[in-house]
Amino acid sequence: AAIAPSIVLCLYYFWTSKNKYAKAAFAVAGIFIANAIVLINSRGAFLGVAISILIFMYYMYFSSFQRKFQKLSAVFITLAGISGGLYLADDAFIERIYSISSETEVNEEQESGATRMVFWAASVEMAKDYPFGKGFRGFNVYAHLYIPEGVNTGRKVNRTVHSTWFEALSEIGYLGLFALIMMLYYCAKTTQKCKSYLKKNNQVDQYFKIIAIQASLIAFMIAMTFMNRLRAEILYWCVLYTAIAYNIYVLKRHTEDEPVVTKLGSVR
């Protein structure tokens, strides 16, 4: 989850950098990060990377806001990415990704990906009893009271809920989950305002930088859906980048555009 947002940022800087050495550096970084995603075998991180890149490539190809040779670059990057992905993927990684769709039923004899949905349902039941949450690792302590008997939970009964959304629900309650959702909602809202302003002022590179920031946050949000990442630094770095972008491209620009009235009443 920590490295998932960085691939789309590497892609953006590889595409926009004019310096060939910078391009090479971002290409190498992207290859090593992609290889790490494959070796780690995290399904959530893979989904986050895949969807974030799809979002960025969609805008590159279909957006009416275009740089010179942008569509051609999108085709080249797509073909290169698919070729590199096929080269890096091993049998273990392919089987792991295939299990996303195959593990749909809870196995009482062995823990599987579908077991997490049982944990999520248990956190909902727990929230009914503790609407303000039970604090840090609250689900871990009370999980055995809400997970149905017969469900295999691995080596121990008390398990992590395996989702940031349900982690928030069980630890900080309905209000905490609402605060998390609203924080991310305003990240989306402010970055949309950035995009509108940059498109209006014909700033193509900055426009796609905002899309890369949005996609990187989406990558982490998808990954954290399957992991406990409520207190992860990377989440709040992604949020911080949206706030910085809004400050630079909207708030400061509006301040600079406003006329200054002097004491004598003249405008400059």
C-alpha cells in the first residue's frame, strides 16, 4: 500500500520530464516499484496500481486537453507497461491475482480472501454495540465475540478487520468513519477545482499533475480497503498533496488576481 501510489507519479514525471536523464531515472524507479508490487503479492496494492494507471491513461488518451503527441505517448506507454507487466509477473503472482475472483465463498477449514467479508460484517455488528468505537485495535480485542463460530480465523481468534473503512468504524465509530469519508471527499472536490482552474488557464502539465495526485490517492484508497491503514503516513501525505495543490493553484492564484485598493481609493 505504501508504494502503490508512487507508480502513477513515476509515470507522470517520465512523461512530462524534458531531461533524458530524469526520464531514465523515473523509468528505472517505476520498474523497481512494479517489480516490488509483484514480489510482495498484495492483491489490494495491485488493484490500486492497476486502477490508478487506468485512470491516468484514460485522461491522457481521451481528454480534450492535449499536449503535442499526447495520444501517441499514451499508446507507447500502454504497450510498454503491458509488456513489462507480463515480463515481471511470475506464476505465484498470477495465481494470487486470479484468487481475487475465485475466492468468493468462505471456507470453514481454511482462511481465504472471502473470510475478510466475515470480519467486515462482524465490525458492523460491533459498531451497533459500540457506536463511538472501541479505540486502537478494538476489533482485535472483541472480534471473537462477533465472528461466527466455525469460521477459520487462522492461528488466533482475535484478528485484524483487514479494511481501513471498517477499522475506522470499529475503532472511532460512526462519527470517525464519517470524518474519514468527508476528508477524502474534500480531497476530490478541491482537486477538481484545481483541474478546472488549470484547464481554463491552459496549463497542461499542471493539469495532469493534479490527475496524477488524484490517481495516487485513489491507489492508496483501494489498497487500504483490504488493509488496516488508518494511521499510515502515506495516506496523509496523499491528502496533504491535494491540500498543497489547492493552495497553490486556486487560493494563491485568486489572491494574486484580486485588485489591491490603496488608502487613496485607487486600484492597482
